[in-house]
Amino acid sequence: MPKVSKKDVEYVAKLARLRLSETEKKAHAEQLNKILGYMDKLNQLDTSNIKPTSHVVEMQNVFREDVAKPSIPVDSALQNAPDKKDNFFRVPKVIDA
């Protein structure tokens, strides 16, 4: 007996405000049942000796060392600015006080 019925799909579609055709309802029910069937197969595996992990492969930090370097000159930073004043970028006001 299927775990997910067409009626279940209709209920979730209604909650998500989705309009599904009869064909789509049937297809989604079948796909969800296949996924749950696969999960049942995975639940049969003995994982008692497997260490819990959040990633399949070992993760490591790939960031470079933070090294202070000289910045670009102000004139170079502002050379393509569409609007500037003194040593600053001018931008439209976005917050009303």
C-alpha cells in the first residue's frame, strides 16, 4: 500500500497554493512513494558502527591567511564612480530620518 496517496498530494498542494492537474498529482504521489521506498532500504542498513557526520567527505577550511597589504589609492578607487564628492562615493539617500 502506498504511503503517500493522491489525497496527501492534494492536501500539500493546497497548503502551498499550487494547482496540480490529475496527472501531476498522480506523478507526485508515485515519485514520493519511490523516495520513501528508497529511504526504507536505507533504514535496513546496519549503521551502528558508523560515526555520525554532516558531510560525506572530510571538510577543511580553504581560506588563505589574512595578510595586510597596501590599499589602492583613493583616486584609482574613485576613477569610475558615477558621482563622487571629495574622497567619497556619492549615493542616493535611501533612509529617511
